[in-house]
Amino acid sequence: MKIISAPTSENPFLRSSKEAGLPSAPLFEGDNSALGNALAAFPELRNVTGKKQVEYGLIHRIDTQTRGLILIASTQQSYDALIESQKNGLFEKWYRAKTDRIEKQLLPGFPEFEAEKKGGKLIVRSFFRKFGPKGREVRPVTENSASAALKKGGSKIYTTEIDFSSNDGMPICRITEGFRHQVRCHLAWSGNPVKGDEIYNPASSGQLEFEAFRIKFPHPLTGEMLCFENM
């Protein structure tokens, strides 16, 4: 894990870049994780109370096999303000991926694909439900899904904006609120599963080619809009 910027009184948050394979947060106190490494370097981060006791001020977390940006609040005021920004849809998260192209969805449990086309972008919206052994996967649920899926789906719609117009051919995805595996699942549903995704693209092998490369949010003290990228 690489510390990009240390917390200060003017900027009460820490930014770091996490490698693939390192969990964002520990399951238990002392587990190896990006957050644990940050706590060891900056003990003052322990003064923040988050959603879970072992997560302290962790704001932006990503899947273990995903690489990219992590954001941790260093004061309670900063944490509370950033959480409020998330609730108000003002915290933007951007991902890029190398993907395969499939003409037909081969995985079970996916409904017929639905999306709004907007220029070179797809606006993908769905509810989600847990799927598979121990719920380790998720599946999109729409109003047109079968009744059994509708019963298992949540009540909140999640949106992923997928932009296919980048020069390198890598889809760029933007969300403001996230469900577990949301972007990876929506990409697979659209016929563009991430390379190396053993859950949503099991025919592919190698490392997961998925990165959380940009975050945008209001400064927790001043309200100024900030944007940071993983270089």
C-alpha cells in the first residue's frame, strides 16, 4: 500500500493506493489490510468512530482483488461530513477496466439486459440480490425480473454509468452509491465482463483488471469540490 497524502488539519483525510490482493478493511482487529497499515502509520486515525468498530474512518473501500484509491477520514467531523456527502449523492467514484466482449450471458440468474443509451454511454440501473453459495455473488433485479428474484431483491435502485469512448478502449464507470460488486456485475450484465474476474467472468484467467482510479467529493471543511486520481 502506498500513502499518497497524509492527513493534515487543513485536509483531514488520508489517501492511499491499494494493490490487488490486500483487503481494504480487516474482519477483526489486527488483520492485514490497507486500513490497518494506515492505522499503524497514523495512530490518530483510531480516534474516528465509523460504521463498524474495526473500520474507524474508512470512507472509500474497494474489493480485495481491486486495486486503486482508498480514502480514510482522520477526524470525526471529516468522517461525518463525508458520509453526509455520500448520502446526498455528492461522492463520485470512478473505475476503469479491461473487459471481454460476450454476445450472450452464460451465467445463471441474470435478467434480460436493460439500459438507457446516452451518447457513447450506457446508464445501467437495477436493484440487487445475493446469489450463489453463501451469497458470494450478486445479480441485478429489474421490474421485469421473475417474481422469485423480485422477492429477494432490495428496494433501492443502483446506477452505473459506463462510458465506452476512451481512447484506450477501456470502459470508464462512474457511480455515486455502491452495492457490493455493483460495477463488476453491471459490466458483466452488459456483456462486457472484467478480464480476470473469477466470479462474473469465470472463463477468463489472470489478475482482475479493475481499478478504482478517481474519486470526487466536497471538502469536508470548506465544501470545495475535490477530485483525485490514482496515477
